Amino acid sequence: MQIQPKASHFIDGAYVDDVAGTPIAVVYPATGEQIATVHAATPAIVDQAIVAAKRAQKQWAAMSGTERGRILRRAADMIRAQNRDLSILETYDTGKPLQETLVADATSGADALEYFGGLAGSLTGEHIPMGEDWVYTVREPLGVCVGIGAWNYPTQIACWKAAPALACGNAMIFKPSETTPLCALKVAEILCDAGLPAGLFNVVQGMGEVGGSLVTDPRVDKVSLTGSVPTGKKVYAAAAAQMKHVTMELGGKSPLIIFDDADLDNAVGGAINGNFYSSGQVCSNGTRVFVQKGLKEAFLQRLTERLQNAVIGDPLDEATNFGPMVSEAQLNIVAGYIEKGQAEGARLVSGGKRLDQKGWFLEPTVFADVSDDMIIAREEIFGPVMAVLDFEDEDEVIARANDTEFGLSAGVFTKDLTRAHRVIGKLEAGSCFINSYNDAPVEAPFGGVKASGVGRENSKEAIQHYSQVKSVYVRMGDVEAAF
Ligand code: NAD
């Protein structure tokens, strides 16, 4: 099987290549088979992308927001019309089951383009009366924005960054993860076909080094990264050296708190969604599942029963609901954590093994009797490993839930809504859920606090992160001066 793209990069409205760049093998996670090769961007390719973006941005910003938005909304319609093909490509890129990609990837990218396309015409400033004088503000684009993606949602991440950036009148250069380089090229092609002028959305391939060269280029005004906390610290520091705007969407180790009075099946469903969707490769996952002592055994029993319904196998078969890990490297990282969990004395309740077949398949894994100091309770695993911890009371669980450097998400399951709001109010997290887990509609802000990130994606909040405000004082009378 070969899914070779037309070329490695998409710059200035066209596919381009430079085979002098380091080859990057694209591997289908379900078989381990190489399905494409792309080349990392050489410095000449990076320069070409920045020159194109810089040139195109000025004219784009001069268009009305309504005109810009119309193009984004057209792209959203085209993405929806091609959803099946794009979902299959997403499945080849990531290994995620088609059952998921058909509803969660291109569709959520289209949502972002539609939403921000709709907002583009209403990005206005304000009028501030000052007696006879007045101030007006203008919301201006930042200029050239760089987006750097993780490998778990390659289409969605490209769209979540491109849509608000373009709506605000910026140009974007997007570097996908080297593990999943295919989907963003397709997004670029569709935006171009929808009428986006050349140079406004460019895709360059490469490892961290290429990302680094984009972040440090003085012609770049903003960097939005989706990635791990260690990468975020490096990119944030590099951007700060030139006082660039940043959005950091980073990792987490989020708490999901289940009280005794919770609806058992809903709580189990929330824990499954928050640990095993996309084979657990979701930043906001609630991987520390705190279950109140009275419900613990019933919870584990029901969870174990429902895990029997996991259909693991060929991701292109729509009956499959649990796919492989994205890469052999990620499989080995996660398998290492499973070994650590056992060595630390956590009780393996379910799963834990690699499947004896080609591809990077790992069973959905549940550990119980996990304590707060175990490595599997402290570090982001980014795989299908749920840690179940017991707790007795509300104050205790809030303190333990907050005892982490991360702060991306948090969830609470209880029928007592007063308690639900009280507990959520005290949890240190950016994206929270009550009697649900991992919903991410484009209308709601998404992002983390503490080490999990800076800024927000989606919703009107994202506009603040892709634009800046100019204020203009207008004096109607004479200027008074001391001399
Ligand atoms: P990663 O940090 O290894 O890489 C992310 C991206 O950064 C890649 O494109 C990589 O090439 C690039 N990169 C690496 N070093 C760089 C450098 N020095 N300068 C510039 N770019 C550099 O992350 P990953 O393994 O691809 O993805 C998994 C991580 O992403 C997890 O921690 C997960 O939680 C996080 N994530 C967060 C969100 C969110 O929205 N908060 C969403 C998805 C994934």
C-alpha cells in the first residue's frame, strides 16, 4: 500500500519538494508497513515558505473579514464533502480507527473553519469616549504565524490553528509532526482549492530542528505549539527571546473524580472515553481516575466487563473501536510504563500486553490500587493506561488531584450538582467536565493551566491569541504643552 503525497511540502499555493532534505518514512501503524516518504525541509524550503507567507499576509489582511470568512467556510464545506477520504488518510497517518476518524478529525477541522469563518466579519475594535476626545481600537493580525503539531490529531490540529489565524488576517506556516506528515498537506490543498490566496497556508515537513528554525526566524510573529511539556518549555523560551506571541497546548495527567453517588455506567463510560479513545493518545485524558471507596469495586467490575467490548484490530474496518499506537517508539514508551506500574506494585486489573500480530497494538490497560507517588500516577504516559486511585472524601481528593505540575483537564462524576460545581471550582485545570469527559466543541475554549499550557484554542478566546489591539487617541481640540 502506498499513500505517497504529491510532494513533501505545500508552499505558495503549490506542492514542492527538495530531496536534499532528510527522508522521513511514513509508517502505517496497523501493519508497520512504510506507506510514504517525505523529506524534511531544507533551510531553502523554510525560507521559501516564510517569504511566501510574509508577502501574502499583507493583501489577505487588507481584505474584509467577510471575504476571508467566505473562503474558510467554503473550505469547511469541501472538507465535509471529502470526509470519508480524509478520514481514511487520517487513519493511515495515525492508525486511529475509521469509526473514530469519520466523526472526530476532518469534521472537527471543518467545524473550526466554519466557526472562525463565521466570526471573521465581526472582528472589530471599540469606541471609547473621552469627553470631546475619543479613542478607537483596531484588532489587527499578528503577521506570520507558525503552527507546530503533535501526531495524535494531524488534521484537527492543522485546522484548529489555521482557522483562527487566517480569520484574523494572518498567514500560517504549519509543521506537522514528523510521525504524521500526510494530513496537513491535504488541508493545504483544500484551502487552496477553496480560494485561499497562495502563500497563506504553507506546510513544511521536518523534525524538531525544522520547528526550531521557524520559531527563531525574526520574520515569524507568533508560534502555536501542540506537543509535550518538555518541547513546550524549549519553544516558549526560544519565542520569548524575540518577544513573540505564543500558544502552548501541552500535555497533562488529568484527574477524573468519581464520587460514590455517581451513575455507575456513565462514570465508567467517561473513564473509557477519557483513557481509551484514540488508544489513549489524547492530551486531555483523565488518566488519574479517583474513585471513592464505596464505589471502587463496582466500578472496577463494570469497567472490566465493558472492556470486553473493545474491538481491537484493523482500523479500516468500521467495527474496530480500538486501534494501534501511532508508532513503535510510542508503543515501547507505553509498554515501559506498564512494566513500571507492575514493578511499583500497582494491581493490573486488565490488559497490559502487546498483541501478537503485526502493527503497534497494545491492550487497553487498567491498574488499580495506584498511589499518588507511583510513576504511572505522575507522568503523562500518552497511551491506553488507566490508573485507578481510591479516595475517602472531597477535600482529600481535591488536594491530591491538584498535586501535579499539569493542569490541562479535570472531570467530576456525581449526582450532587452542588458538589460538582464546588469541586470543579477548586480544581486547577483549563478544560473541565461535569458528568462527561473529553468533549471539545469549537465553541468552547480549550487549553491548560500550569505546565499544560498558555493561551486557548477554539471559541472567541482564540481570537485574542491571533490578533493584537491597536488603540488610537484622537484629540479634537488644541494640544496643551508645558512649553
Ligand atoms: P513532541 O513535543 O515530541 O512534538 C510536538 C511537535 O514539536 C512535533 O512537531 C515536533 O517535531 C516539534 N518539536 C520538537 N522539538 C522542537 C523544538 N525544539 N522546536 C520546535 N519544534 C519542536 O510531542 P508529540 O510526541 O508529537 O505529541 C504528544 C504530546 O503532545 C503529548 O505530551 C500530548 O499531551 C501533547 N498534546 C497536547 C495537546 C493539547 O492540545 N494540549 C493536543 C495533542 C497532543
